[in-house]
Amino acid sequence: MKKLLSVFFIVLFVASNAQESKETANRFFYELTFKPKKDSVKLEKVIAILDITGKKSIYQDYTVPAQDSIIKVAVEEIEKTKAWKDVSKLIKMPKFSYKIVKNYPDMKEQYIDRISMNLFGYDDDVKFNWNILSEKEKVGEYNTQKATTEFGGRKWTAWFTTDIPFQDGPYKFYGLPGLIVKIEDSEKNYSWKLSGNKKINNYEEMSYSDKINAKYGVPHTVTPTTKEKFDKAYAAFKLDPMAEFRQKVTPEMMSMKMPGSDMTIGEFGKKQEKMAKDFFNANDNPIEINQTQDKKKK
């Protein structure tokens, strides 16, 4: 049962950080509006969060952490009844699986994501050349000032507020004299807007999903790597997302039924493979388009 659960939690695609902390954090909620396809007219929206402690900030898609209570109830039922339950039917999967950690005060960035059951992180040397303009604007409840920069092959316009004294922002953005309240590229492929914030006492980096992953054998310790090695391994994972699954499940096990279910392990694997490929195919419009162009040249 434990092995089958560990296989399932691969598909959550939730990046978990190596250490758990309990401290006070400021959580900023951003509404991210984006074009998933380059030629898409339809826009999609997700909520992303930026958690800021005294030591660092962590940016991620809020989709899975927001459903912790639903996942907790489902997992506790599975553990109590010893019967399989397809949790993927109950929860909405994230659009973005990575975390971005900025370590204070030097703002050294680390990009963290999972490849199958393994969690990897690489240092990302990101520098911004901001042009701070005199133009000011009210964005929501905040008095903000305009700034522009170029990053990832796109031109960006940001609005920051000195009312919130964090020189940080969503995704990889940072370095203005206050928190970035809104930022979008010139073609409006990606746009973040601050939608709320709250203070969290006894803050823990690991969500319930992270803890369940760790409990059932999915490592939550970050393995250091380089960007080049990560990109190569991630590309291979996208082509065959269930390769590690097949290595762990014998041909005899493929025809076995999931506990308390009519679904075989083989059928389960095929379903998860489709989910994984749907996840990867849902977005062909990366935030940093120059990375895609660089890969095509190689």
C-alpha cells in the first residue's frame, strides 16, 4: 500500500524544499494572468504566492497548497480504510510546478522542480537592469511608481510600492525600492498583480502535500545540479514521464488491482502518463522565451 501511494504522489508535481522552518512569514498573493499558447486568444488565471521570511522568499503556484485540507481528508481516508482512492479526481493540478527561492540579502536565486520522484535545484544568476521612471499610479490600494526592464527575451513594465519595504516580487523579479505590485510584459503574455496579503505565524515551508510525498517515499531533499543538466533531464522526462514508474513496477504488478479498486496498476500508470503529458503540453509559451530559442540553436 505504501509503495502504491508513493507512486501516486509522483504526479502531484509539487516541488518541496529541503528544510522545514517555523517562523513568521509575510504571504503575498498574486493573480497571474497568462497566455498558455503563443497564438492563444484565451487567457488563463492562477493564484501564485510569494512567502517572505527574514532569510528568504519563496515563489510558487498556490494551486496545490490551497487544497491541502482536501488532500488531507482524502489521504487520511485511504490510510484508514486501506482502500485506494484516486485523489487526482478531487484536486485541481497546478499550471506551474516549480519554486523559486531568493536568499536574502544577496538575492541569490535557486530554481527548484521535481523530475519524476527526484527534487532538483540549481542556482540561477539573475540580474535586472531597472529603469525607474517618474510616472506614478494607484494600483489597488497602493501608491506605485513605474519601472521597466528587459528579461528573458521580453520587455517588462513594473509598478512597485515603497509602502511595502521588500525589494522583491513575483517569479524571479526583484531589485526595486519596494515590493512589485504589478508587472507584465509588453505583449501581455504574462501579468502578475498583487491581490492580497497576510501574515503567517508558525510558518512552515512544507505544505501537507510535501509532507505526504516525503512520508510515502518521494524525496523532499533538494539535489543540487546545474541548469544545463536539469534542462537535459527535464526534456527527457517530458518525453517519457513514466520511465521511473516502469522501472519500479514489474510486469506481474502491472495486472494487479489497486487496493479497493477495479483499476489495475498498469491502467493507473497509463492514466498518470496522460495527465503528465497534458500538463507539459498545456503551455508552449514560456516566460523566458530566450531559453527556448537558445535550446533550438543547439
